[in-house]
Amino acid sequence: DSTAFQKAVEQKEWAKATGLYKGQFLQGHKADDESEFDAWGELERARFEELYQEAVENYVSILEQKEDYETALSVVRKALEKDSLNETWHQAVMRLEFKRGNSEGALEQFERCRETLQKELSVEPLKETLELLQTIEQGGLTQAKYALLLKRPEAVPDVPATLFGRESLL
């Protein structure tokens, strides 16, 4: 519901707002003629997309500060499903993957971003994205030498169903 979504954004309830957003406002609806209704609909779509971007970026920022990288990645990946051309969100995935010690995942995300931008818009990534890539590449080799301290056992990536004798490590 658009009213509940707007209210959540106004009250800075970022988690709620990101959960309420279901896609473009009046998606697929268009009058037969170029009416004022269509013009209004386009303005509303753009406004709701801006509100959604604000909600995602604020929520991801809070999660990142709390070092809850898994939830932040889930939120921003869901956002990318709605708008794969949003380079800011690609950057967020790259940064979050790198922070959680997954340099390869960060580099893979850059490639997805680059390919999407090239295919859909015939453009290269922004300067900021390239600078982030450079930071990841420079720190990527040393990053892999350090253990990643996980705050929750369920955050262990690709953990087998059982780890005999390793419960204390988790």
C-alpha cells in the first residue's frame, strides 16, 4: 500500500519501508491517450522510486554500521532485482562483500554491474565504482589472509549441515 510505504519513509522506519515497497507505482497501467493522469502517474512513479532508494540506502547504512552484512546484502540484492541499473546498489554489494571478507564476490558483483550497464545502456561504470574496484583489488589479496569474525553461527558462508567436533568454534 502506497500510503503505508510513504508513512514508513516519513517516520524513518527503513526496514518496514523496504519491506512494503512492491515495485513501480501503478506498474503496467497506462491510459490510451496521453492524459494528465499518465503524466501524474509518471511523476508518482519517479517519486516512489526515489523514496525507495532513500529507504534502501538508509537501511543498508544502518545495517552496515552494525556489521550485519548478511542482512544488508539481502536488502540491497532485493533492491537490485527491482532496478538492476542502480549503480549505487551495485557499489553497496561490492563494499559489503569486501567487508565480510569475500573479495571474489565483490569482484563478481563489479562484473555483473559492468555487464548490465554495457548491455542496457552502452556505458561504463562510474568513476566511483571504478575507484571502489581499485580499493578492493588492492586490498583483496591481503583481505583473504585474515579470518572473518562472524557474530552468529548462521552467518558462516556455505557451512555444511554438520561440523563434527567444531561446535565450539562456531
